[in-house]
Amino acid sequence: MNAFREHHKGSIQFGYRCFDRLLLNGLIQPFQQPERVLGFFNHYRDGRRVTRNLLTGIADQFQSWLKNRSEKWGAPDRVAVILKAREPARILIAIGGEKNQSPHLEMKQRWVNQFNFYLNDKRWGRMFVRICPYFPFSARVCLNQHHWLAIRMREEDIDFQQSTNAFLRCGNPARLQELADSLTARDLLQCGQKWLAAFTPFFTDRERGQAGCQHRLFFSQVEYCDNLIFHRRAAVDEVTQRLLDLNRNIGQPRKITTIFGRKVTREYKGKLQTVIEDLDLPNPVIRSHYGHGFAKQYVRDDRLLRTEPATNNVYDYGVKKDVENLPQLRDRMSAIVDNYHNVQQDVMETFIDRGQLRKLAEPTTLPNGRRIPGLKLDHPRQLAVMHSLVRFANLVGGGRFTTADLHGPALDALGVSQSQYSLASFRYDLAKLRAKGLVEKIPHSRRYRIVGKGYSICVAFLKLFEKIYAPLTAGLLAPFRGDQTLTEEKRCTLDRLYQHVSDDLNALLHAVGLKIAA
């Protein structure tokens, strides 16, 4: 269930989610090894020697073929524009003199002229294919599911309004989502391999069938978008302004390991950063970076709120690169969107106790007879544990963490050293949340995850403490302005914890890494 969408459904006209930009790499896999290239020429090309002249001649033949063929593509598939550009590509080179009939072959990265074909495909609409004319013809295919969906809806006579890569009106939103979810890896392969075969005339049909001379497709860059179209611009403005403010005021983005559910080790080299971009423009963007990807949220086309996870390496999402893994990739990216929305809704609303607060405060007796103390709203150590759980690193669910991951932030929240609050003590306090079913240990692992309403309860406890109990108590017992200027040593543990949370909420952008982009 998407709590954010459910809560705001009165303001939302309709919504859908689909892949946006799909950038695919095409490789003829047998020819990634020079020895297999030699085998191909020996078997299918009468034992021709793979020399420097031969490889150069193949590229020249491609360009001659292209000049003669360029004006013959017609409806329903049409090549609109062909652009030549010098770009890097992995090509086969022959090391040795021009007259050397047995040169050494290697695959090398070189800057060469490549050809970009901008197409109008009968099934996919606007797309482009980039082909390298040098053996073994590495390629790239760019597709957009919005164009594919537009063609499907026209075929079914569904009324809609499209604005480039977004739909602002749809006569049958349920069918739109069904069509979006019906996209298969076969749809990608049929389109990509059709055009790549057309742009590699070097191979015969027999060679394609027997020697596997056709491109395999792999994910290079993927964007998946959730689109919520509101009835009025005023409604989406109000929601996004609150999201911008509250995303500044919750959590600590020291690590964003669990945004994409991936563990960061000492060997990790990517970016861990959250940036609020374009604050001086009408539609600011919240962008969280992790590894080769990011998740961003912004308003476009006046009334559309888009949440979009994207990556240049699908391994960041725990998915292999072959396009056959499209269903797993869709599920993983859709889950990230749902978790992102659910946590945002948790942050936006305060939970009101309906008899459950008393039960949370009561001790829990486990099946083995062990008695675990309940949760106390004003317990500094418990609040420190909750504080470590609601860092920005845990905003998007599906993440996993160890107690060691959370111990450091809890020490910071309490303002104590490890000798004063050991890891064993932290685990004891975390066990109280486990006993209430708010945190669970992953089987056969040392890692944990928040479950159920665990995140909501933590946010509610921190809000009640920071926004109500602590301020009221301070105002009643010590109502003077000098509170804010008290030195650290003059404050009790509870006051220090309160001030720490308050400082984090008020100065998060500058203090712990959530910063405005230059």
C-alpha cells in the first residue's frame, strides 16, 4: 500500500508509473574474445586473415553501405536523422604492420566515428540507435516507454494527453497502468535486435543463425518514474513545499546506504549525498545520490509530482544487467518508490494514540519467558536509538543495517562516549523495539530492518518528545530565555538529547550533509 497516495487521493486526479528512459548496450558476445573472431573468419569467411587492412575495410564498407541505404527507409519504420560523431568505443585492433598477415588481435578502447540513427519505430515511436562501424559493432539503443504506451493507447482508442515523456490526462488510468506493467524483455529485444540487425549488414542470415552474430542487450542506464497528476497546481505546491521542509528536518544523511537497500563497505567509491537543486526555480528537485544512481522528486508540467529512481548500473539495485531481468528491475524500483512515499507520509503526519501507547509502554513477555521492558517516551537511551533509526539513510525502506551501523549515531544523539554507552547496551535497548514488532532480525544474518509501523512509531515518539513534552516542561520549569545559551555541561542528559535533536532538525542542511547544490 502506498500511504502517501492513499492520504492525498482526494487531491490526485490519477497516477501511473512506468519506465521512462531505457538506455541499452548492445554486444555481439562471441566476438568479445579475439580468438573467437579468428574462428569465425576461418569457418564462415574462407579462412581470411584478420589484418589491419581487413578491419579498416569493414568500417569503410559500412559507410559506403550507409550512403546508399540512407534514403530507403520508409513508413511505418523510418530513419529521420543520421548523425556522425566521434566517441569512444571498444573495437578490435590488429597489432602489427599493414603487411603482417598474422597480427596480434586485441580489444581496445578507441575514439572513432560512430553513427547515431534517430528513428520512428512502428512499435516504439521515437528512439535512437548508435552503432560503431568497426568490428565487432558495439551499439547502444535508447527507448522511452512513454512513447510505447502512447502507441498502445491509440491502438485501444484511449483518450489521453501527452507532454513529451508524461501523460497529463488519461481516459482510462487503470488500463494505462496495466499496459505499463505489460512491458516485457521480449519487447525490448524485438525492437533492439531488429534495428541492430538492419544496421550491421556485414553478417549474413546464416551467420546470424549459426554463429550467434546478433547483439545481446544489457541495461546501461534506467529511469523509472512514478507520476501523480493533481487536480490543481495549488495542491501540488502545498504538498511539495511541506516535503522540502520536512526532508530538511528529519534524519541524518551521513550515510544513504539503505536508500537503495545496498551495503556500503570500505571499498565503496561512489557518492553518498543528498542535494536540493534549483531552489531559485519554480520547481526545486530533491536528489539523493548513491553509487551510480540517484532518486529524485520534483514537479513537472504544472500539476505532476514525479518520483524517479535511476541508475547507470543496475547492480546498485541488486539486479543483473541482462534485459531478461526487466521484471525484477521493475519490482525493485517500484518498491523504492512505494517506500519513499510511505516514509514521506510518516514524516508529514503526526500519529495520535488510540489506546496503543499504553501497550507500547507495558513490558513484553517473549515465548521463552523472557521479560522485555516497554517503551518509555522520555527515556534518553531509547530516544537515541529511535533517533539513529530515522536518519535520512533509512528514509527509503528495504534497507538493512547492523547494530554497529546505528551505534555511532546513537552515541552522537546522547552526547556520550562508547565507554559510557556500550554496543551491548545499545542492543539491549534495540531489543525493546524488537519485542514490540517494530524492528526484526533478518534470519541467518546479523542485520536488522524496520518492519510494520516501526518507522512511524519512532517518528511519533520523537515528535511528541521534541515538539510537545520537552518544550512544555522546559517552559513550565525554567521559563527564561537563557535556556538556549546554557553550556553543555550545565544541561542534564535529557536536555542534551533534546537540544541535539532540535539542532539536527533546524540545521540539517549545513550540519550533516543535506546541502544546497551550488
